[in-house]
Amino acid sequence: MSTSKSNVHAHKAEIFCKDESRVDWHSKALWTLREKRDRAAGSIPEWEQLRQIGSEMKLHTLTHLTEYLEEFEQNCIKNNIKVHWAKDGAEHNRIVHEILAKHHVKKVVKSKSMLTEECHMNPYLEERGIEVIDTDLGERIIQLAEMPPSHIVVPAIHMKKEEVGDLFHEKLGTNAGASDPLYLTRAARQHLREKFLSADAAMTGVNMAIADKGAVVVCTNEGNADMGANLPKLQLHSMGIDKIVPNLESAAVILRTLARNATGQPVTTYSSFYRGPQDGGEMHVIIVDNGRTDMLKDKILAEALKCIRCGGCLNTCPVYRRSGGHSYNYTIPGPIGIAVGAQHDDTNSIAWACTLCGSCSYVCPTKVPLDKIIHHHRRLKAEAGKLPYGKSNYMPLVGKFMASETALNCSMGIARMALKILPGSLLKPFSGAWGKYRELPVAPNSSFEAWFKKNRG
Amino acid sequence: MSSKQHILNALKSAAMAPHAMPTIDVAPRIDDLVGQFEANLITVAGTLHREGGLVNLQATVDEHIAQGMQVISMVEGISGNREVSATAHELSDIDYAVIPGDCGVAENGAIWVNTKNLGHRVTPFICENLLLVIEAKSIVANMHQATSLMTLAPGEFGTFIAGPSKTADIEQALVVGAHGACSLNVYLT
Amino acid sequence: MKIALFIPCLVNQMVPEVGIATLELLEKLGHQVILPSGQTCCGQPMTNSGCFNEAKKTTLKLLNAFKGVECDAIVCPAASCLVAAKENFHEFDDSPEAQAVIAKLYELTEFLHDVAPIPAFSKPFPHKISLQMSCHGIRMLDLATPSEQMGPRKNKFEAVLAAIPEIEIVYPDKLDECCGFGGTFAVDEGAVSAKMGKDKAQAHAATGAKYAVGFDPSCLLHIDGMVRRQKLPIETRHIAQILNAVL
């Protein structure tokens, strides 16, 4: 990713905002998910209790990760599951390729995995002659459109059905101009059915890895993970170290909140538990760090690893809804994307793509304190001398200025005067981003302090 | 150093103080479990057949067969017109699969299906339409109860199925029938 | 009670009428009100930008203005500044004197709801008002249950205003979505901030209310700028102005 101005969040967001009707359309689609989530969460009286248990269960697991990872590995081995460990994305990709190459795999069907996106696995495998077919409908759409996902649960949420129709017409031969979602979905079903039946291997992400069972849980609505993993004889599952849960009892808590918070469904259509390969098959689990242990070294950032990737924070985020998933200089957008991605953001801008409104933290089913984490990222950036938007130049001045009553009173007095006597047309060019979009404040005659001295002094 | 050791070493520098495992003690909603189950099954686009049991189901299956459909049954007492195939791939033309579920979950309409007796794990996914059979008395209140009862022996694969496969990836429009079954009918016994 | 006013720089310089209304209404309720001198910025513009070093001097200066001041409560008519002051005082000074100041800090609505409720109003307020549920007051000061949270609801802001005779209270669509001000966010992320502000201003106007009423002057200033740019038929008011008019 480049450090050029073009990748700075505010710049990309400004471009996105130029088409206001599209912003409204995008915002509305995501807000609908938030509304469905509110109804689903509100329908079970124990919702807040489940959030609290979810949070504590994840905190417990993250603070006992060594034990649970080792327990998970030992139980997997007993279940004839092969376990691999990868320090980073490069090692993950290398391991996956080695397994596939050993089995002479030419074609892999893959269900949604934000981890493989994070590791940029698809291009790595494709460069080595292996075709990777994303099978989640949204993922397939953006794969055909050669775009990154713009959302972690609904990856093609930024595309209109007409655009999907044109894409499918070009790539899958659907009727020109056809944009009916049912028609397009059926066409994708047919297209991907053929891929499932001819694949040499399947890959999935992992929603939860159950330590005491040595099993992985994969949740989908479409059934694509299970169609994939249960046809070819080779199945691979990639998971971050943060996906571990102690037992089935813990998994139940997450299964109760995940889909409700994501889309407002009471549960995903399929919550599948793989505790070993099919007869005559081979099952591999790749456990990946890729920066997670670094985050655990900072107790504020560490809490981001409680995330269960429901996407609820994206749907509620007023900035995400109005700037789109591609405006964040990281694979994962929105509040959780900032929380886990700001340290990798070489534009140093995504930590500021947030008003600190706190809605995300209250939506979160495991109480990830997203606004606090984002605030903390800003502090880390400032300490590292990596401030965006000219802040490193003006903030010290603001600090000095604000700490001096005399300077503050004096210059604000002048500003009030200027607002009073200068015509708006003259002021607007000087008032920058404020006056570009909003009317300037109406200037009062005096400060409160001056009024107080005069009237109560 | 192996990557595993590298990761476990890095975990030694983790900053958070150890946190205790919370007690998971959530009050179940136990009134009218079948009614709750049916209401939630409907919200996930499934259909419940409360009455008639296996007799009703066999009659339905017979109708499908009479119309030339390919039906495989893994439920004792229900006969279809297809047997378990040598390979999973040969199931790709199955129109209806009749499969036993172990338990239903009232709070979300899900049914636990352990695939150990299915011949091929892919059966409930690859069929065009799915018919699940559960005992009414197997319906539990919530996922806490379901996960404490579900069977998943070492090496096995099981899945909670809540309705037919679906997607809303194109403009949030719900389409039933993505990659898995396009319909789900549940028969109570 | 003896009340020390905490008047944040934005209120002092840009909306003194909010400070005046706060002072007058507290006096009408029989409180003795003082204004400790030497108040500066709470440091929020700096700390929200990650610049803690730059915030330290102004924060400690503000804290010093209140240290040793004899009073029962320190009341502030700006929720966001109050939250920042609490957090920043705590960040830079953990002395018992600082703790004593923090323990007395109240946002105006919170004070009128929790500490010294208004016994009666002398006039009615026969108007429809649309409540501006600003983020920091709702989600950090607990003035109301955030819409994201399930279970029992409370709303101190509405409770204080609903007691006024003949008042009609309504809410904008997406009632507690952020207005997009966010301090330097309004400048750094001008386009998104403006779109959020525009949506919020329109949502308030769409209720048909005469006033959009809030407890956070910074959000109100932002919404006011949007209302006037969009020429919407609504005006912004601070809760202190409404209460002062009917006491």
C-alpha cells in the first residue's frame, strides 16, 4: 500500500461523498442491518448478560492462550487433524502452498476467511498456478470484479445489483441487463456448483476453535464452506490464534450473539463443527499469529482480539457508512479495522476516521472497547511522530495557545470581532473545512467571563 | 526455533492480567418449546410439520418419487429411491434428502445433525431440498442446552442447520437457496 | 448549594448565552454560583488527536483553577468537555486534591437529575422540541441508555425536560447517531463530518420541532452551522436556555 495522499482516509472518503445519493443508499443498506440487529438482540432478555459473558470468556481465553493453544493442538492430533503454526502471513501462505502442491492441487474452493485476505493468500497461490475460487456469493462477486471486500460480512455491499448484473453478464454469461437478485444468485449457484464438484481441495476460515474437543467451527448462511469441505478429500482451515475458545459451552455463547449482531438472524444457517477429516480425507488447521502476539503486548490493543468478526461495528459506524469500506487503508474496514489495522496503516490516517462516538463499543457482542482502542492508536501514532493532517505542526501551538488564557481570550476576541464585522464571503475562504460545508457561528458580543465580571463581579 | 515455539514465547510477553472464566448460567425460556421452535424456524425460512409424523413424510416422499424426483433417505422407516453412493460427488443430482436430526433448538430454529450415519458428510448440503426429522421431545430451549446435549465424537462432523441455505449478498435482498438446500421441511415425530 | 461553574472555552468564547442561562437557572433554583478564575481548555482537542504532551499544560491549568475552591459541586454545561476534563485530570494528576475535584464534577443535566432536581416550573413551554442525544453524554456520562444497549431504559435528559408543562418531546430518526462534529474530525474529515451533520440537521427538522435541544454546545454549534447552510426551519437551543426560560 502506498503512502501517497490518494490512500489517506479523508481523501478517499471525500471522493466517496461526492455521489451523495450513493452515500445515502450505502448508509441505508447498512443501517438496515443495524436495525435488524437491534430487533434480534432485543428479542432475548439475556442479551447484555451474553455480551458480558462473551467478553469475559474471551478475556479468559486470551490470558490463557498458551494452555488453550497447546490443548487444542493435542486434541486435533488425536482426531487425525494436522496442525501447522505460522508466525506471519508469508509463512501461512507457504504452508498452504506446500500442502496443496504435495497433493497436486490445481483448484481450491474457499469460503470466507478474513485471515486469508489479511495474508494476501489468493495472489500468492495464483502466482504458483493454483486457482482459488471464492465461493461466498459476495466474495465471488468482488473476486470477479477484482476488488477487495468492502465489509467483513457482506463484502459486496458497495455494489448495486445493476453493477453485479453487468459483471455476471460479462463473466458468467447471464442475460444482459438482468439485475434481479434471485436470478443472479441462481446463476452463481449453478456456476459455483460446478466449481465445488471439480475442486481438488477446500479452504475455510474458522469462527471458533474448540480447545477441549480439537474441533473447528465454521459458520455460513450459504452452505458454501460445507459444500467445499465435504466434497474434495483435502480440507484446510486457517485461523488466527485469537479464535480459540475453551469448550462447547463457550462456543454456545458466541453462536447466540454472532448472527444476531451481524444480520439480525437468530443463528447462521449452518454452524458446522469439524472434529476430524472425512473418511479417507485429510484435514489441516493452520494457526496464524501475524501480529496478534504483538497486540497482546499492549493491554489496550489486546482487547481487539476479543472480536468475533460479526461486522456489527461497521454497520453502526456513522463514518464507515458514509465513507465506504474501500476508504480504509487496511483489509478490514470500519472500527474493528482501525483497531486491528492502524499499526499497519502507513498513511497514518485511519485512526482519525472516527468521531469517538462510541456506538461500536456498545454494539459489540464481546464488548471490545473500540473507541478506546482507536483513541489509544492516536496516542501511539503521536508518540511515534506519525500524525496526519499536519497535526504535528499545529498541535503543539494549539497546546500552548489553549493553556494561555491571555492568548485565548485575546485572539478569540479578535475572532469574534472578525465574525461580526467581516462579510461571510470574505471569511469563508479563511475558515477552511468548516466554512466549506457549514455556516460560520454567529459571533457573540463578549465572552461569558467578561459578561460575568460585568454582571456578577 | 519452530514457529510454534516462537508464538508461544511471544505470548509470555502478553500484557493483560489473567482473567477468570465466567460462569455461564443463563436462564432458559422454557414455555412452549415447540411453538418457539416453529416461530424461529419460520423466520429462518423453514417449515414445520407438527402432525402426521413419519406417515405424512412417507406420503410426501412417495409423491416426489412419483414425479420423478431423486430421493435419498437416511431415516429408518422412510424409503426413497436412491442408495448411498460410492462417492460424495454422485449425490449432486439428489432432489430430496431425508435426514434425522438429533435435537431442535427453540430459540433459533436450528437442528443438530451429526453426519456419522449419512454415508457422506455433504448429503444435507448437496441435496436440492432437505427434509429433517426430529422428535418433538428433543427440542431444547437454547444453544447452551443444545451444546451440552449434542454428540460429536472424535473424528466426527456435525452441524446446526437453521433453515434452507440463503444469501443477501446482492443489495441485501434475501434469496433462499444459495449453495446448499433450497428448502427445508422439518417433520416432528 | 454552592456551585462552581466550569465554563469550557467553547462556551466562554462562542456561546456565552449558554453560560449565562446556566448561571441564571442555577441562581433561580436558589444556588450560590461562583466562577473560579483561570479556566482554560480541558485538553480534549489535543488528547483526541493523540497529543497528550501538548494537552498536559492546559489540563493542569484548568484543574488548578478548581483545586481548593470551596463548593459542593462543579457544574459544566457541556458533556463532552466534562468527560474529557474528568479523563484528562485523572491522566495527568492522581493526587487526592485532583480526586476531590473529579468527584465534584457534574454535567448540568446530570446535576439537575441526580443531585438537585428542579422542584417546579413557573411557566409552560408550549413547543415541540427534538432532542439531540450527543454521544459523549449518552455513552460516557450515562445520561441515557444508548440505543445499542438492550434491557431497561433510562433517559435523564428527557426526564428533566419532560417535567416542563406543555412541552412536546420528539426524537430525530437514528436518535443517538453522532452528528459528525468530533472536534478536529470536523476539519480533518470535512466531507464525512459535513454529511453526518447534514443528515442530523435534516433529521431534526423532519420532526417538525421548533427547536433541536441538546446538552452539548459543540454538537449544537455544528448542527446550527448545518441548519443555516441548509436553510432548515428549526433552531438549536441548549437545555439551559429552555430551562432558564421557564423558571
